[in-house]
Amino acid sequence: MNAPRASWDPSRTWVFSVGIVTYPDGEHWPTEGRRDDVLVETFVRRGVPRGQVAVLRDADATLDAVRAGLEAIAARAREGDTLIVYYAGHGDRSEAGTGSFVLYDDVLPTPAVFAIVERRFRGSHAMLFADCCFSGQLALDAIHRAGRVAYGVLTSSSSSLTSTGAWTFTDCVIRAFDGALAVDGDGDGRVTFRELANYAERTMAYGEGQLSTFVATAGFDADLVLGAGTRRAHPLVGEYVRATASDGETYKALVTDARPGELRVHYVGWDDADDEWVAEGEVSPWEPVQWAPGTRVEAQDEDEAWWPAEVLASRAGVHLVHFDGWDDTWDEWIEPERLRAPSGGRTRSRPRRAR
């Protein structure tokens, strides 16, 4: 018999959500099909009272409004309550390593989020989610907080890298709180925070070629149950694979269901309307290429030029590389499609570039 686990209590949860898809200079995320509002409605559907939810969107998400809004909702919580803070928009990181959320009119340094929570929040646990560039800095900041609040932090990217403009990460969080089968890693019918983190890592690595970041601090239980999951009908359900579609082409896919001799797949980057049943023999497990640390490679930069480099580390098929001739601050996590064995010919060192 499985030991009982602590479960998230929606009725004693407070949610502060900030989403910015349009900025004053005209720069914006995809506004069609925005998912930050869907996440808020997911929390409400799960039982978070609507009166315990505060939302700031686009032009309303100014620095003063975000500070005041977070302070206000944090102060309303009681002892033992949980706070969820979610941010989607642009993110930034200074040369000194300080991360920040780019609000509509100014920036909010990520350490300020913790300062407000620890000053105003009387509860015990906080879950922080960030879907933006350099969002992993929020997780690193949490590690250095030594206080009464236990933090579970999950972000779309690392502290040193940009993030996709798609809503892939936010969809991972939505699916977890919805109890999606793909998130329930062990298929035991319960979705935990750790399983959400594992699912986000696989999804971001396979679908976006980047790494999510997860930390649990100050006694936050990574096995906190977020809700009911769905038991697997087949070992590959919930796993990422390569599937041969009805058009004869092979695509990255997620197995979502099974029936005798067939698997239903969702093609990464495609609409749900394109999901289809394929024969089991047309599906092969995703086995990401892993280059060992110290391996000499050629790596492709954002301009699609190839440069000599060295692999420093790898995780979920994404590799940290150091480009020859560049400062360590330009080390980069990149997907395997942008790595290849040295060609054997003479290659030039990537030019040094000042920040």
C-alpha cells in the first residue's frame, strides 16, 4: 500500500497571476490562444475561491500595481495557507546575475518577489511559476532564501538562457493541475509537484530544445499531490516518441492514449486536431543524444554558423557547451540538433564579443 502523501488544498490557496503579451513598444507574445487566463480558470475549477485570485494583464501590470497586488493578496492569507505566484512575459538578467520580470512600464527584480512574500505572507508554502527568458534565476534566488516560507519553484528556462515565445511551459502547468495522464509519471493516479517538474523538463527539452528549472526549498515537499492523475493504459502513454504519421513523415510526438495494436499521438507543435491513432510498430521511444562532458564538438549559433566547442554537461538531451574563444558567460544550453562531431577540417574560433 502506498504511504499517504500531503495534498494541495485549493480552498486554502491564494493566486497572484501576472501575464503580459503586449508592451508599449509594440513587442508582444502571441496573443492568440493565450494560456495564462486558462491557467487561472484551471485553479478556480480545481476549487480555489475566485475571491482569492488576483490577476493583472498587459497595461495593468505596472511595477506599482504588481508590487501592491502581490502585497495585498499575500497579506490576506492565513497561517498554513499556500500562495501561488505566476508570471508570463519578458524576462531579463543583468551582468551581475540579477534576474527580473519585465513589467509593462518597468522591471521587477526577482529577489523583490521573495522580499514581498516573506514580509507579507503569513502562510507556510509558496509555489512560484515563471514563463519567461532567464526565468531560472527565480529558482536560484529561492535557494538562497533561508526563512519560514517553503518554496517550490518551477520555471520555463535556465537562469542564463532565453525562453520560447510559445505557451509550452504554461501548458505543462495547466495539464498538471488538470490531472493529465502524461504528467502522472508513475501512473499511480496522483500527480505530484515532482512529476510536474519532470514532465516540464521532458516537454521543454524535447519540444523546445531548452531546460526548465526546478527547486524545492525550506522543507517544501516535492511529492506534494496536486491532484488526481490517470492510470496508464500502456507503458508508452505519457512518453515522448518519434511517430510515423499518416502522411508517411516521422515527427516528434507525445503518446496520449492506447488501444489494442494502436497508440494515439499528439504531434509536438501541432494542434490537438491533428492527433491521430498510429500502429504501435510506427512508434519508437525518444532516446535523446547525450554527448559526454569533455567531448569536442561543433555547435551551431543563433545565426546557424558552426563553431568549435566543448560539451560541459548534458541533461534530457540538451547540452551545455563552451565556445572556443568566448568568455564563460556565453556558455549555452543547446539541443542536440545544433551539435555535430568535428568535421576534421580547419575551423575558426568563434569571435569574442563584448556584452
